[in-house]
Amino acid sequence: MIRRPPRSTLFPYTTLFRSLGIETLTVDHSSVDGIMESIRLIGEKTGKMEAAEKILMTIRKRIERVKNLTVGLTRPSVMVAVGRNLQTGAAGAVYISGRDGFYDELISMAGGKNAYTEDTLKFPALSAEGVARLNPQVIIEMVPDVTDAQTDEKMMKKWRSIPRLDAVLKGRVYVFNEDYVVIPGPRFVLLLEEMARVIHPEVRWE
């Protein structure tokens, strides 16, 4: 689960830097638009606007490619799991992407629809019964920096413990291990493309 410290401790050295006359810059990476704007803003502040525009152009092209390849396709229901306790029985308490957040935006851009439809928390916690009620067609679990097959299999076993789950029955549970999957930033486009590939495997991506 993405965790952020309280705003009062988010940038503990900001006041010190300002007192020393050192300019600081705060950017918003809570959404795709925020990330794109931060690239432009950092390029502007550092005198590297040309380089920033090239990065933005590349990202926009990759986003458009995903959208063009998935337009008009049926949107499967997707659940993004972003944290849980592997020590608990059954599937444990699973933290998933709600409707107001970064992953929800990527699900839509990748040609899916969020299996969670309530407008509540950004990362609601669901029991195994709650997951069963959602019954997503695709499950994507974000587990950064864990690449051993044993851990992946342990997670798959947890999902298989939930009876009659469509994503499990159809072999559509995926574990994403890259570090950037829980770090909203310019590499979000890599995550977008990876999500699109598993949500729409019928598309010729190469």
C-alpha cells in the first residue's frame, strides 16, 4: 500500500533550506496530470525545458498508443491490490485501489474498469468475502522488489483460497514486481503499458 507521512513531516528540511536561501519545489504526483505537470515545471525551473518537452512528448505518444489499441474493446473489471498481510489466513485483509486515485486512473487508461465501484477510500481494505463479492475478471497485485517464485506462489495460493473467483479460474491473476509500480512518477507509463498488456492480452502489442 502506498503510504505517505503527514504533511507536516513530508518535507522536513524545506524550512531549513528556505532559511538558507535555497529554493525548493514541491510537485504533485497523485495523478497523471500532476506527474505530467511536474515534468514541465521541473524542466522550467532547471532551464531544461527542451528536454522536459521531449520526455512529455514521448509519454503522450505512448499513452495515445495504449488508448488507440484498446478503444472500443470490452472493458474487463480489474482489481489492483496494493498491500496485504501475507501472514494471515486465507487471503487476509487486502488493500485495493479505490475510485479516487492513481491506479483507478491507470485502470481506465489501460482499457479496463475498476471492479471497486464505491466512492469511499482511496485504498479500502477487503476481506476474502469482500473480494469474492467484487469477483474481478482481472487481479493485478503490486509487490515491488519481490522477485522470488516462492513468494509469488504464496500470493497465488492466497487468491486460489477464495472460491469461484473469476480471475483465478481464468488464470488472470498477475503479480507486478518492478519498483516503480508503487512510486507514482514519470515511469507510470511503463506501468500503464504493462497493465494494458494483461488487461487486453488479445491485442498485438509488439
